[in-house]
Amino acid sequence: MEKMTQDQVRTIANMLRKRSLWMIHYCTGCGAMELPPTMTSRYDMSRLGLAPFVTSRQADILLITGYLNVKTLRRVITVYEQMLDPKYVIGFGSCALNGGVYWDSYAVIKQLDRYIPADLYIAGCMPRPEAIITAFQDLMDLIDSGKADGYKRYKRDLAYYKENQRKVLG
Amino acid sequence: MMGIVDKIKEIDGTKVTVQRENRIFVDVEKERVIGTLYSMKLIGFSQLSVLSVIDRIADNQFEIFYVLYNRDEKVNATVRVWIDRDNPVIETAEKIYPSAHAWEREIAEMFGVKVEGNEEAGKPFILENWNDLPPMRKDFDSIKYSSEHFVFRHSEDKNE
Amino acid sequence: MVSTILIAICVPLLAFAIGLTFIMFKLKITARVQRRYGPPIIQPIYNLLKLLLKEDNISHGVIFSLGPIIALAGSILAVFFIPIPGLNLLTGSGDLIALLYIMAIGSLGMALGAGNTANPNASIGISRALTLMFGYDLPLVIIVISVILQYHTTNLADIVAAQANGHWTLWTLPLSAIVGFVVTYGALGEHPFDIITAPHEVATGPMVEYGGKHLGFLMINHMFHIYIEIALFVDLFLGGASNLFWFYIKMFGVFFIMMLCDEVFLRFKIDDAVRFFWKWPTVVALISLIIVLVK
Amino acid sequence: MSKSYELFIGPNHPGIPGNFSVKIELEGDTVVKAKGDPGYLHRAFEKAMEGRYYIQNLALIPRICVPEPDINEAAYAMAVEDLMGIEIPERAKYIRTIVLELARVANLTFWMGSFAATLGLYTLSQWSFGDRDYALDLFNEICGARVYHMFIWPGGVRRDLPPGWEDRVLDYVKYIKERLVDYDNIFFKNVMFKYRTKGMAVVTKEQAIEWGATGPILKAAGVAQDVRKDDPYAAYGYLDFEIPTLTDGDSWSRAMIRRMELDLSLDLIEQAVKKMPKKGPVCAKMPNPLKGIVPAGETYAKVESARGEHGFYMVSDNTGKPYRVAVRGASHTHMFTIAEKVLIGQRLADVSHTLVSLDICPPEFDR
Amino acid sequence: MNIKDYENGSFLKPLASVKYLFKKPHTLRYPKETKPVPDRYRGLHINDVDKCIGCGNCRDICPCAAITMADPSDIRPIEIDKKGANPVRPKIDYGRCSFCALCVEMCPTGSLKMSKDLIYTSPDADAFVWIPLEEQGREPGFTQSDEITPLMLEAEEMEELEPEVRLKSFEEIVHGFTEEQARKEAMRCLGCGICMQGCPAHMKIPEYIQAIFDGKHDESTKFMLEDNVLPGICGRICTHRCQDDCVYQYRGDPVHIMWLKRFATDQLETYKDVEIAKMPSSGKKVAIIGGGPSGLSAAYHLTTMGHSVTIFEQKQRAGGALATGIPMYRLPIYELDKEIGHIEDMGVEIKLNTQVGKDVQFEDLLRDYDAVYIGVGLSYGRSINLKGEEHPNVVQAIDFLREVKVEGRRDITKHVVVIGGGNVAMDVARTVARLQEIKYGSKDTTVQTASLEDWDIMPASQEEIDGALEEKVIFNPAWGPNQVIFNEDGSIKGLEVKKVKHVFDESGRFNPAFYEDQKKLLEGDYIIESVGQMYNFEFIPKEMLDKLEFTPRRKVMVDEYGETTLPGVFAGGDLVETSKGDAISAIANGHRAAIGIDRYLRDKK
């Protein structure tokens, strides 16, 4: 019985969470260039309950907009750890997946999910606003079904993530 | 334009090449570079557009170039100086061109060029916790470094 | 007794509901002026519930966590001092003066909590909030005095009653009303007075370290805040209302005009804002005061 | 308050244009020291370009400056053409001009939105980002991408214009002109705008010249220097225009210069569409990209970006890949030489809008 | 605009913007509303895998190393042994792709396109790599254009002698590239190596073309000699099957690989300076019967492998058909001397005028040498048992060509009929045309050919046919020879031919059928039969010949290393070659046999 209620609470919570996603206003890479159109009047992602927020404490989604430089990675990890559970990460474009056009660069990390868990990826370089909105909707579905559990994975596999982080950040 | 070429030629120790309309190359010796830049500024080259380095690894030299712009004559002149790659030391130009300060910080970091007189050159600028060769040098292998430090996805079916 | 408890529960709920609807309208109005559709109308409820359902909370000590609660408590207390048609609870002689003091608790509570973080943005935000309060308090006090002098009472309910039959303070003391509007506007922290939270300057200022439930409390506090400020203005200058409907309409009218201004103005700098408040509103308020005295 | 304290503006801060950080030291509310901390967007472009064929770099160069990618493509293409001694077809020149000016319009509307946002006017950012989007749609039509166009390439442009595109560009110009009336009303003629920016962050004429400023900073200080006029590239030599200047060198003047440049760009687009040859080749014959070598040499190609002089210094060693490419972004000097000096004495509230008013574009100096 | 209007701020003007409260927003309510995707949109890839040839140009141009070539068979089966194609297709990693569409621009077949679809999300990071197919149902967006392409579609023009000029002598027709032309042509090569499959010898074509482009002709020649001992000759007379496979054929002109080869070797007086790796002497001896291209090839490669080799050549000149059959205007004799000289320099002993079976016995060779290679080729003309062919003015093409080239024959009659439609027939016809021009000044002379095959299936290469047509050779395609018609005085009146119904039957076998009622007379007083050649194994003793097995098509049966059913006896060249029977095939299987002999010798130890 108690389990039931917990599940119901979780379902309701997820339903609410997906309707109010606040993204942190942090442009880590060039994919952030398609965010202003998405945020503003032409595509207006607030229709979906999304809003840009300023500080890591307030935000629910971290957008890794493209490539992650090692120097930025350090800040991104801090930001990610500052965010409150539940929190979600979307990797934008090619670079977050496998280094993208900067595959041979000494400064850019190649796989986002070795350092912080990503819940969703979007193809494209850079993804256009339609794709971003689709991604947000997909993320909502994932949240609804409880599959967006990156923050749980981060807690569970903390040693793995920390080891990888230490390897690049020194 | 030819007037300004003659003026540059009057500066001691310069070798002037005219590439095309509005583009001049001025080669100088390492000892004379600051003096030349100073004289160049006096004859109207008041803007420093770029200051950077070419790694001439085959000659074991660094070519440092200063792209200057003369607003009145609308001429770009590139002052080039070759320095020893094993002991890359150059005097700062920040007293003449304040914008050289940041460019010098960059070349100090990216090529390991020592800039005498620029206090901040050599301090971390763009890179953070860098402990390898200066990355823009030709003998620094970016792909090797990447594969050592990062993991490629699906690397098994790529020949990189 | 039962009715008193009922009222004690209902009044804050009512205030909260009114504040909530205003936030809802604000999002829509903003969106429309900005040529977009904006979020669903009940978005603020989602936001609020989501914040309250956040799984973990970061605290920087007890005071940090207490801050939002103090602020919220202060606001709820203030709600009781404002006469709502049919529901007068803590009204009595001198309640206007008490209200002015209690209204400061919200800001102070936030200051208390935010001051406990190491984040400089929060401290800057707090110092801005207090400075701004200093700024608008001067004209506010002057116009409140002029209203008190006008009606010879410090009881808000009496002031409302005195304005019955269309004898609104707005008509009798137009200058004070205008200043009152500006001050209320400033107290709401909308453009050009959104100095406290200015994202591009201090990254939401006092709220910078707050997240989850704390932020949720601050949001509720903000809804109460909107209610208190506008309700006070309506009671002081627009003659209150005989029933809830008209009360709401009047409040909404005030809020609507404020929102329109919000969309088209740039942000003041804090010293400019204070200078502004101490300049024209104060002068005008003083003139109004003199008029009252002379009358 | 005499004790000073440090504050990081950025990288995770809405007041910073992009992923970049400025460390400021405050005494009370006043900045006493500012230091830029770049490198958050460092991707090693110059290194990567050395390892790729000339044509492969097409994928890299637009990413150097994200809000206005076309200037990179143009400067890069001009550098390669200069080294190879190629003259591009007439029509290609005009197409380049239109594309570059359209990109400038997009960038300036984007800039307006950011600038208004730092001053607290979010309505204009909502409007102008939305209006910029129509320009991106136009780019989408000519080259199939909204942001990274990769349209201008060595030899000319990649495709001829699609049918009816010129008319749609003219429609867009007309639309923006109508919108500008609203922009003026809400922002440029707003009393608060004047109040916030007049006399702020002044760069005088002497300072601008001494510090090596280019672009709007220099024009706002009263020097009419513009690569489009001084060293005409693309079809600018065939067009008739004047470089706008103001004298005060403050934040207001810089904003107004950009506002005037927007008018100028719209005018240039109209002129170029009118004068453009209606038919003809748009790309010169180029060698096989996998084998084609560029003769050894050094060159400096520059274009006028919305921020100032944008240049590529290219060295070729007679192979298929560039030996060295050095990128000169206008923001480099504007940030590390000018902003660091200008910020001193500013109030905290003005830091953000000063940075945007100097139009700092971090990817340009991080590269 | 007037700056004065802006000098004074206004308080009320901003409020005008409130009007938008009552206007319709311009938001595009995606996904409820969409806007059209333009035709040139660069989205996810589409690849027509049937059209694609797996050349890998997309992989080479990709700035992001996003493309790998993968076997698509488990997703979508493709035709594995398609001619001029690799059985792999591009597989794209969208964790790399930058959507620059350079791969599309560089695709030589036009199979790769970008689609209008760029909306793809997945929580699985591994789900971003796939082989693009048309079946994935994406709408095409960015495609290549024929006007603007980074590919150099047009080949360099090769200068040739004008027909009027070239008929006057046996001077070489083609001049060869100039340095600049060769460089430009070499620049066109994309280095994909699809052509290597087409080449029977699998020459390292991309490498040697790159070396030509770099101006390193000796390096280029070194690459050629690794697989082909007669590059200069092949640079002139090769059937260049590599060019048929060149990926440029789909959108433009193939690279002139053959002429590039010729250019590179022409730059070298001798190959002495070319560095060739030679293994230490093994002490083994190999006898090679026949000094034709396959024998020379086997000899050369065996020498580099450290064996000592002796060639037994029946004629007074090594080179086989190259020396005797191919007319001077196509292959000057000095080129042959240069290349054979190089082979001799490498240490190959060539015994001329030594006929096996007469001067030396085959058994002795088997005894004295560790291995024997038979490369005697098809050195005898094949007769078609034409009625009246015993007449002295009916000759075999192979004899005619030898007489002209080696013995310097210059006499010819005024009207000549050539039977056959192959390259040899073209050689004959064009040689005849020259002889007639030299002797009669082309007045009242005719040379005509009669071939079973119609234009579309004529075995001769198109260049040869074109050349012959330019030289006023009259063709009678799809007319099969019936009989020779004689005048009363016993001289030849002409050749009677009949219309061909079909050459191959339904099952694709050679089985010509004729319309017996359609006949015509090709007037001529001299008939040259050029319908094929055959071998002669008289030198092999009967008991051994019985042991030698043949394929159903009467070729010597060999294993993959060229070894016949007789142990220690290898064969190559036209004896085993079932396809066109050109020089490059002979060279290729000579090389193959050399490898086989080397293995055989090492195993024998």
C-alpha cells in the first residue's frame, strides 16, 4: 500500500516535472546559437513550459550545447553538481556524442557521457529549433516514463564519473 | 602606396617586399624588431591587426609576424622576424601597440615563446592546467594527444 | 471563533490565489507584447509544485533555510492587515502603520537567508533590495501620512469606508495617488525597478543560491507580495471595494497597467532608482502633503 | 567601503555574451580591476586547420564566430584565392556581398536583442531574435543550413541563388525596415536607453586609435575606418555608400552606430540586388580538393565584420593543406585591450552592457 | 535616418509597443505548425546503395572523419561483385558529422544526398551511427550540382596527329601529355583505387598517379614496375580496363590513366635509376618458354625474387605479340627495346632464335631447370575454314602484321578486305590504310572490314574504331564472311558476306546465325583474316601433353598460382587467359605465375 502511494506520488511528480522544465542559461558551445530563436518569439519554447533560468540551483535541465572544452567541462561539472535532483542533461549535436568536427582537437572532450550522464542526445550540427523542441518533448516523455534517470546514474556510478573527470581535468 | 614603401625602406635594416596592392612584407632582424615597429608606428602604421607565430620547424626557427595597418594610406604591412626555435625570446611590443599585450600572451602560451617585458606572458591564458608541449607547435601531435586523453566512441571501426 | 479560524485560513488562501492569477496573467501579457503565445495559463502552478517536489535541497545553514519561511510568514501576517470586502481580521486602529512595518519583514527575511550564502551576487542583491526599499519608503511614508491626514485615521478599514460612493482618494488626492502608483510599482520590482534580481547583473541576486522548496517558498512569497502591494494601493486610493469581484477587478486594472509599463522600460541602476524615488515622487508627495495640510 | 572583493562575471552568467568569464574586482559597486579569462570555447581551430585540406576547413571556419559565420568564410576564401591568384566571377562577388550583408543584418538584430536584454528590456530581444530568424530562413534556402552556411568557398559561392530568392531578400529588407520603426520606439528612442548609455564606457578617438580598436568602436569615436571602403572586397567596390560615424565614443554612440550600420546594410543589400548580373557563373574552376595545392606564400585577407576588422593570415607551403592560419577576430583587441581598461570605474550594473556594447564575441579570441 | 531624432529620449514612444498585445503573435507553434524545409536542406544523409560504388571519396573528404566504409549486407543486401565497385557503403557517425555536405559534392556517382530531415533524438549515444539508405524514407534535400562541383569532371585533351598526317607514315599517333597536362590530369585522380580492381595486374594506380602529380617520375615508375614490368608499353597499347572503372565515368570523363603511365615512363631514358628491391640469389633456375609479355613479366618478377631465369624465344626479337603484332604507329620499337633492355639489366637471360622442341628439348628444360614456365601465347592465326582461303592473297592477320612491322613489308593491293571486328582487325585495317596511303596516295584505294558483331557489341575498343573511321576504313558490321569470290583469272574479286541474325544465342554462347538470303559482295583483291589466334604445343612430348589438362574453352587449366597439371610446369599469358587476351592480362598472370613459381621453389626445398 505504501509502495503504491509512493509510485503514485512519483507518477504525479514526474507529470508535473515534465510540464515545468527550467533550463540553465549556460552556453557551453556553439549549439547555443539556436537557443535564442527557440527561446524567443519565433519558436517560443515557453509554450512547453520551458524557461531559461540563471543559476544552477534553480534549473532542471543542463544543455550541453555542442562541444565541451576541458576548461568548460570543469565548470559544467560544478554546475551539474550544484543543480538539484531531479536534473536532466541534453547533449546537443555531434560534438557531445563523439567530438564532432573537433574530433582531433586537443582541447575538446569527445564523449559527454563519460563525465556527466546524458539523458538525451540530438543529432545535428547544430540542431535546428524544431529539433530542439522535439528533443524537449522527447525528454518530457522520458521523464514521464521515468526513463530519464541520469541523476540517479550519476549517484550510483559516481566513482566511474569521477575517475573519468580526474583523467582529463587532472 | 609607393611613397609609404619608400618610407619603410628608409628604416634601418628592413627588407621590403611588395606582395600586391596594399600588402607589404617587411623582414627584419630580431634585434631591430622593436625599433622597426616604433618607426613603423611613427610613419602611420597605428593599428596592430595580428601578432602571431609560424613554426618553421624545418629551419628550426619561429617566424613572428606583426600585421600592421596604416589608416591614412590604407596599407597593410607585415613585419616578419625569424627567431631561434630552441631559444625563442622576443621583446614585447606592448609599449608601442597596447593590443600586442594579449597577442603576446597567446603566443607565449601556444608556442612557448618567451616575451621579455610582458609580465603576463607565460601565465595561463586560454589553456588551463596545460602540461604538454605548447600545442600550436608543429611537433605537437593533436590527434595523438586526443587519443591518449580522450576516448573516441566506436573507435574500433575507425582508423584514426 | 470557528469563523475566525476559517477566515484565518481563507484570507491567506485568497491572497495567494489572487497573486497566482496575477502571475498567470503576467506571463500571458508579457508573451503577447513580445509577439508570442507564452506558456499555458496554469504554468505557474506547475512551476510551483515542481519546485516543492524537488528531491533534494541544498542548505547553507539554518538561517539560510529560515529566510524564505520568515519572509513568507511576514507576508501572510501582512495579508491579515489588509481589509478584504467581508473579511476583516486584524484591522483596527493603527493597522496601516503596523502594515508598513510588517511589509518590510519579507525583504528582511530574504536578506537574512541570502546573507548567509557565500555568493557575492546574493549579498549585492540584498544590499540592492534594502537600498531600493530605502528609496521607495520615503515617498511611501509621505503619501501614507498625507492619506492619514486626509482621513484622520490610521485604520485601513476606515480609510476604505471614507472613500465610499466614489470619493476615491485618487480623485481627492490625485498627486498622492500617482506617487502611490509609482511606489507600488517600484515595490513590485518590475521594470525598470527589477534591480534586485537583475539576471544580467547579479544573476537573480538574493535568490541565486535558492532552489527547490526554498525557491518555491520564495515564489509563494512573491505572490503574496503582489497581492499586498496592489491591495494596499487599491484600499488607499481606489476606495477598496464592496465585494470581492470589484476588489479583484480594481486590483487587476492596476496590475495590468503596471505590466504594460514593465514590458517597455529598461532597468534602472540602483543609485538612479533611489535618486529617482527621492526626487520626483518625494517632491510630488510633499506637494500633496502640503495640499492636505493646507486643506 | 574600502575593502574590495572579487566577482566572476561568467562563464555561467547571463550577463556575459557567450561562454566567457571576466574577473572583476569591486570596491563597493565600482569596478577597480577587470581581467578577461578566455579559453572556455577554445577548440584549437588554427591547429586543426593545419591538418585538413583547404576545402575541408570549410567545415571549421564558420564556427570561429558563431553569430556571424559568413565573414570567416569570406575571409578564408579570399585568402585562398589570393594565394592561388584566382579572380572570382562577377556574379559571385555580388552574391557574396548580399550574403555578407544579410549576415550582418542578422548579427546586428541579434546584437540589439542581447544589448537590450543586458539593459533589462526583454521585449526587444524577443522581437529581434524572432525577426533575425527570417534571415536565417533565407540562408536556409540558399545553402541548406540556418547558422553554419558554408556557402562562400574558395572560387566563389557554392550554389547559384534559388529562383526568386532576391525578391524574398528584398521582402525581408522591407519587413525589417518596418520593424525598425518599432525598434526605435521601444528602444532607441526610449528615454531610459539614453539615460543608461549616454556617457557610459567612453572610448575617445585617441584611445580608440592607440588601443587598436576597429569597427563600431572606432566609428563611434569619429574615425571612418571600414574595410568595405578602404580595401573593397566582394562587390563593395561597385556600390555607393558612406561609412557612418559619431563623435562621442560612448555606449550610446556605439549602439547608434550599429543602428546606422543596420540601415546601411539594408541599403547595400538593395543596391547589390539591383546591380547584380542576372546570369553568369558563380564559381571559378577549382582544382581537385583532395590534390589541389596552393602555391607557397603568405597573405593577409581581411573583411569587415559587425565587430570590426576580421582577418585571416594564411601561410601556404605548396601542399594541399595550409601551413598556418592565424585568425584575427576584432574582439581580441576589443576585449583584452579595450574592455579591460574601459570597465574600470564602471558600476557593476554596467559591466554587462559595456561588454555587449563593445560586442565581445568569445569564440573569436578563444578559437 | 537622422541622428537628431534619437538624441532626446522619449517617455511615451516606448508605450506604443503595447499595441502588440492585441496583435497575433508570429510564433510558429511547432510541432502543430511547421514551415517548409527548403530544397537544399542539409540534413541526415540518404544513399542509394545500389548506385553507390563504395569508392570511399566521401570518407576521404570528410573533415570530421565521420564516415567509415562498412559492409551493409545485414541491413540491406547489395550486389557484392558489382563491376568497378567495392562491396562496402558509407556508414555515417552523427557524433562526428558537421553537415557540410562535402561528401555529397564529392560523390562521383551522385548516390549520396542530404535529406530534408534533421530531427533525430535518442537517449542512446550509440544510436547515432548508421548506414544511410534510401529505404529510410527521407526526402532528398541537398544534392550535387553539375555546374558547380569540386570534382574536375573534364579530362585533359590529348593531342593526336590529324588523320591526314598520320596516314602518311607509321609515326606514333598520340604525342603523350606535356608536363603541365600530365600534372593537371594527375590532379584529377581522387585516389579511390576502384580502378585497381579493373586492372588485371592490380597496379597501384592511385600511388603512381600521386607520384606523377608530385613530379616524382622515378617513384611513379617504381610503383608501376611492382606489378607491371612493361609500363611504357602498357601506357600505349593497354586496353585500359582501369579507365572503364574510373569513378569519373558517372559524371564526366575518366582519368587518362594509361597516358599518365606513358607520360611517367617517357620521362625516364632508362629505368636504371629506379630503385627496385631485389632479393638475394636463391640459386634456383627457371626456364621460360616464350618471350612475350607474360614470359617477360614472369621472368622479371622471378629475378627480383632472386631466381636466375632464362627465356627461350623462338623469334629474333623478344616481346611476342608486342614485337610482331602491334603496329608501329601504336607502339614504336624503341619503347620495347627500352623495357626489354631493363629486364635484361635486371639479370634475365634471353636466348633468341631458340625454338623449344627444335633447338632445345622440353624434357631437357624440365631436367635442367627447377621450374618451367610456358608463355608461348597464341602465335598462330586461326582459320575459319573459309571457302577459298587457300589463295595466296588470303592471309592471316598475325603474319601480315609481323611482315609489316618486323620485315618491313610495304607492298599492298588497292582494295583490301579485313575479316574481324577485334582490335587486331583494327590494327590490320589501319596498317593497310597506311600502306595504301604510302604507296598509292589513297587514290582509289579501299580498306573495309566485315565483322559478325554489330556496332554495339564490336569487340574492338571505341578509340580504335574511331581511329579507323577517321582513317577512312569502311565498316561492315553484322556481316559474316561466306566465301571468297574469284575472278575468271583466278584473282580475288571479293568477299561474299551474309547478314548476321545474331552472334550469341539465348544462353549467351557464341553461336552465330545468318540470314541466308541477304548476301553482298565486298570487293577487294586481298583478304586478311583476323578472327583469332591459337597456340601450338607441338614442342611438348605426347605423353606429357596427355597429362596436361585443358578447360572446356580449350585453355590450359591452371590453379590460382598458374601451375598446370604437370608438376613444376607453369603457364600464363593468352594460353590461360579467358577474357580479352590483352597484354596487361598476360603481364598480370605472368606475375601471378612468378609468385606461384617462387612458392613452388621455396616449398621444394
